[in-house]
Amino acid sequence: MTALLLGALGLTLSLLVPPRLAAARWPDRAPAAAVALWQAITLAGVLCALGVVLAGPEELVRAVGAGRTVAAAALLGALAVAALIVARLLVSLAAVGGRSRARRARHRMLVDLLDTAEGDLDIGELERGGAGGGGAGWRVATPGLRVLDGSLPIAYCVAGRHPRVVLSDGALRVLDARQVAAVIAHEQAHLRHRHEVVRESFTAFYRAVPGLLRSRAPLDAVHLLLEMVADDAARRRCGAPAVRVALERLTEPMADTPEAGDAARARRVARLSAARSPGAGVAALVAAAGLLILPTVIVVLPWITRALNEWPL
């Protein structure tokens, strides 16, 4: 019964929950808590898979009344499969992390070579050439800032031990001082909270899961939610109007398609005017904790107690 319950929960978390949660709009009001919920769903799915692998053979052996030799062989087989699942996840995580670090190192070298800024950016100077004006005195600490030639208004960050915040000349031409400060605060929030690690973990999980159980919904949803978390950090520092204008005027450099970038931008702009929802955040955190604690307490611990008396030692 334990294997059946864990299998049903795992399939529900893998196939049914992701598309429905990705389509919901309440996470926009509590993006950080929603990311925690996605992480709990992902981890609970892995734990359910391991639980099925370990509990299934024990329950089958007990049901058919097999001897100790068969039970010992089933135990070794279950442990081997569980170790294979864990190893596959760890290898995927190491591969994704290694490729990401190498790509960031190359990107960091390129933006350093192409940088046209002389030292840190003095945002107050943008009053003479920025689009909107009205931001006198706005300055932010900008270690690792790089400004690249180009008419396309873009901004992004390169994470790692030596992070970079990258702006284009086009971005500086269409934004005023306060809006540039909001953009830099947004990118610094990504770097400060190590959002690249969260993205890499979801990418690694996506690539490690078999195709029939794989869904891009968590990966895409978490990417957008992390942008919203950074938007909130920029809004607290520079105000919602500055963030809104920056979103409307900048081009999304990481979007898969222009349509996807426009849809994500519209959703991020719309939420800036929406009321915050502490209740949604608390409910998401409670659900995340429940996914990790309740199945363990209700299903797994009783099985472990029983299995210790049944497995040959």
C-alpha cells in the first residue's frame, strides 16, 4: 500500500499539478513563496520515486511470502535502483552546473573585452542624456557593471564568483536615471539571491527525468517567478513606475520567442499594480512544508517501522 500511495502522489506531482500551477495567477502575488512551492513539488516527486523503488519490493516479497534469500536479493535490487536514480540526478546537476559555469566564464570574458564604460556608472550623469529625466541624485553601487555598444535596449547579469551587470547603450538612451537604477537593482537581486542556482537545479531535474514524466512547466514557471522576485526588489528600491517603464522599454534577451517575451513582460507589468497577497504566500509555504512532511509522517515512517522487522538483516 505504501508503494501504491507514493506512486500515486508522485504521478500527481509530476503530471497533474505542474500544468495547473503554471496556469494559475495567484503565484504572481507571492513569487518567492511560489518558487519554494515548486521546489517542494520537485523534491517530493523525487522522494516519491525513491519510496516506490524501496517500498515496492518489500511489500511484494511480504505479500507472496518469499524466503529470506529472495527478500535479500529484492533488497539489494531496490537499493541499486534507488542509487541509480540519485546518481542520475547528481550527474545531471553536475553536468548542467559545469556547462553553465563555463558558459558564464566565456560570457564574462567577452563583456569585459567589449565594455565601453569607464569605471562604475554614475547614474546622476544620465540626466543629460537619459530619456525621461527627473532622477537627479539617483546612484547605485555598480561593481562589475559593463556597458556594451548596441542600439537594442537590453540588460542582464552574468552570475558567478565575479558577477557582471550588463547594460547596452540602447538601454541608457531610452531610460532615465531612476529607471536605470531600477534595472540595476533588478539584476543585483538575481545575483544576491543566487537565482542561477535555482534555475540550474530545475534544468538538471528536467533533463534527468524520463521523457514520459517530464514537463517544462516547472522550468518555465520558476524562470518567470524569479524575474518577478527581482522586480519586487527593484520596486522596493526605486518604485513601481520606474520598474514598469523599464519593463516596457527593454527587450527581453533570454526569451525563446518574441511572443513569449511579450507575454511574460505583460504579466510582469500587470502585477506591479496588483495588491500583494501575504495570505497566498503563507498558504504556498504551508503547502510546500506539507508536501515534504506529511507523506513522510503518514506513509513512510510507518512503512519503515514495519520494514525493519521484515527485511532480512
